[in-house]
Amino acid sequence: MKRWLPLLVFLILAGFLAKGLFLNPREVPSPLIGKAAPAFSLPVVGNAEAAFTPESMRGQVWLLNVWAPWCVACRQEHAFLMQLARSGAPPIVGLNWKDKSREADALLARTGNPYRAVPDDLDGRVGIDYGVTGTPETYLIDRDGIVRLKHVGPIDESAWNKKFEPKLKEIGT
Amino acid sequence: MKNWLLAILLAWALPALALDTLTPAPPAGPAAREAPPTAADPEIEQRLVKLATDLRCLVCQNESLAGSHSELAEDLRREIRDQMRQGKDDNEVIAYLTERYGDFVLYRPPFKPVTWLLWLGPLLFLGIGLAIWYVVLRRRRAAAPDTVDASALAAAARILEEKSDK
């Protein structure tokens, strides 16, 4: 027993380090989970007169997808969002985050628009209220306006099946 | 050889020296893009830097909010500046940030149940070390009692005596 003790200690340590190696440091736990989605009112891309508020989505489960035209990972995610939008999944609202080049409208017209609405967060203040650290990030918000899930990074098939589907079932759509 | 090298280096450096003295200083004002002007209030700027040194930039996670050049860090500094100008104290600003980004923004996490192990871990390990030390010492003492038999002592004394005689 005594002879194996150093090996045992080493294995435990190695186990922790190996686990740490595969953790994603970007996955910061969001303090917003279980709390009301912060309110805001922003003009909508393509229609400066209209304003979007999260309040207007009350009564439905929806996704708030934070994206930007300059974001490469968002383009990667775009195809899956299009697929989601066609499949009748929860409506997606695309918060256009810090789009200084004003390209969102043209880009969506060219590549397809998976979004129900595209609120325009030019100075990034709404992003800060949601604790956005980068694009893309996606929040799942329930009928009562409570944030149920936050996903950092592009959504793909596996992230959808592993994280979003179970949560949606739990909420009951 | 050395002089020759020096001459070449000097010749190469001279135009630069000349340029340095000839080029007019860049005009102050909006044309100079370096170092965006800090807030008009140096007191707030000082508070901002002091506070932001202990806050984590969420984009480059090993940099402080004070030192990071990322856009998000700039936005957050702007936000903190605005709040300080509104008369909020440091604790209120920290509460504002942790509400949005969690305790992760703090380089000094608060002392609460989930961080007990983090804060007390070193003490815990010190305790374990002391316990092991104590056990090992006690065992060693128990294993090696002071029993030197009399004949061996006498033999040693004889040898010592012989040596000192010589």
C-alpha cells in the first residue's frame, strides 16, 4: 500500500490537470441564469423607426443570439441558425453587437436572415447588461422573460442537442 | 574590424538621427490617434485604474481590466467611468459588474461557501503537512529508542583513549 501511495497521489493530480486541460475558459458561468432578462429598447436593423424590446416576446420561449457581421464564428453558426429558423424551433432574435461598419442589413440580405428581429446594439451597452464577452453567444429565454440558458460560442447540432433540447423539454414548449 | 563595423552602424543610424530632429512633432488634437484623451477628471481616472487593476478582462482573461486593449475592456472602462461620475462608490461599481459577469471578473473572489476551499485550501494543506510531519517524527522516535549497550560504549571509550594517546 505504502509503495503505491506516490503513484496514487500522482494519478489524482494528473486526473485534475487532465480535466482542467479540457475545460473551456470562455464558459464563464452566467449570473443571469434564473433571473429576468435585462430590459432594453433598441432600433431594429433595416427599420430605424421600429424598436425592439424583450417585453414584446413575453409569452413565448425565444433565443437571443448575439452576433456581428465582423464575427467569423457567427458565419459558421449562420447555417445552423437558418436550419433552426426553418424547423419551427423557438424564434431567434439577433442582437447586432457593436456593428460599427453597418453591414448587418446587407449581409443578412445576401446570406439569408434567420432572425425574427435584429436589434441594433451599436455601442455594446445592452451586450454589457447581458454579460456578453464576445460573439456569438446565445441566451434561451422563457415565457416569463427568465434567462434559462447561456451558450458561448457557435451553436451547432451537438450543442443544440446536448444543451438546448433538454432545456426546452424542461420548459415545455 | 571593430572600427569598420562601428562606421557602418553609424552611417546607417545617421539618417535616422537627422530625421528625428527634422520631423516636426505630430500635431496635437484629433489627428494624433495615439493615447485617447483620458477623462477630464483625473481623480476619477485614478480611481478607475485602481479599481480596474483588480478586475479581470473577460476577453483576454489573464489581463486586468485596467491594462487590456480589448474593445470590451474599453467599453467596460467607459461604463465604470460613467458610473463613478454619477457618484457611485467602488462597491457599487463592483456590484454592477458582478451582476453581469459574475465573480469571475474579480481577481480577489469573495469569501463565501463556494470559495471556502479556495481561500482555506492553503491552510488545509499546511495542516495536512504538519500532521504528516508530526506522525513521522513520532514514529521515528518510537522506532529508535536510545539503547546503546554498555560493552559497545566501553569499546568506544577504549578506542578514543588509544587515539588520544598517540
